[in-house]
Amino acid sequence: MPYSRIVLNSEQIDRIVTRMSRDIASAIDDRDNCLALVVLDGAKYFARDLLAKLDFPIETEFIKASSYVGTRSSGRVSLPDAEALRDAVCGRDILLVDDIYDTGLTLSRMLEWLRRGRANSIKTCVLLEKEVPHTQTVTIDFLGTKIDDEFLIGYGLDHNEQYRELPHIGVLSSDKISQTPPAYNP
Ligand code: IMP
Ligand code: MG
């Protein structure tokens, strides 16, 4: 087992995601102008379940962001396909969907880019918030749950691109931590 401990099993995740989808559905006024922007790769599984549970169709775009190397944030966030999405976000009411609020660097970088790209409004939606002093403070409009500061895998969360497909979210067992992560390649 790659987990040393399960933090949220698939039923618990489902309950959280159902509650979040209801909160989002009742908070969005102009559904036609709303664009879900999903931060890849981590939020892929979460966003699929969350958006499918909404009681209205929502236009969706995906943006790749990466900052993690091994089990640590590199401190730099790259958005390699931001340029191609610039026109898509202009004037839209953005629902920004991400997996984890950890240092806050990814979310704050995304928010800065969306503001510069003249999004009409932005709401943030995050499954997990790590209870750590965030480097950048970000307002989370829709939060799944808070969690301790441990490195997690499963339900989209990876360690060097492994374990995303696992159904539960759990702590990565220490013997699975790779000592030689791939070089950071922005
Ligand atoms: P931040 O920029 O430090 O807030 O981190 C945000 C991104 O790092 C998240 O969107 C995740 O993709 C990734 N991340 C943070 N913590 C973990 C973890 O425990 N497991 C896997 N990925 C993580
Ligand atoms: Mg991410």
C-alpha cells in the first residue's frame, strides 16, 4: 500500500464534493457567463466529480500549473499554456477549481493572471486546505475541508506523477518517497 494512513476515503470525498456542488450552484447568479477553470493536473478528478454534480451545465477550461518537485513546492509556479487561454477568461465569471491550498503560490499566481486577463469576477473552489502558515494568503470561497500538513496522494494528487488514480486520499508512506525527484523544468 502506498498510503501510510487514509485521510479521506471515497465516501467521505463524495459527501464533501456533493456539499460543495450544492453551495456553488446556489451561489452563482449568472450561470451563462460562468467559466470553470480547472487547475491541472491535481484537480482533474475532483473537478470531474464536482462539475458533474452541478445542476446546470458549465463551460470548462483547463490550465496547467506546476510548482511541486517531489514532496516540496519549488517556490516557482509555471503556467505554460496561459497565453492560449487569455481570450477565454476575459469578461467571464471564473470558478477557479484547484485541489490543494498549501503555500498559496499557485492560487495567488492564478488570481493575478486572471485579474490581468480582465476576468469579470473570480471565485475560488478548493478541495483541501493544508493547515500551514501560507506564504500567500488567498480567500477560498468554497472549501472542502482543512487537513494537517502531510504529503498526500490519491484522487488526483500525485508524487512524481504516480498514485493519482487511487480512490482515497491518504498520506504517502515514507518508504515510497522518491529521493531523486526529476529536475524542475518550468
Ligand atoms: P501551493 O502552490 O503550495 O499552494 O500548492 C499547490 C499545488 O501543489 C496543489 O495544487 C497541488 O497540485 C500540489 N500539492 C500541494 N500539496 C500536495 C500534496 O500533499 N500532495 C500532492 N500535491 C500537492
Ligand atoms: Mg495543483
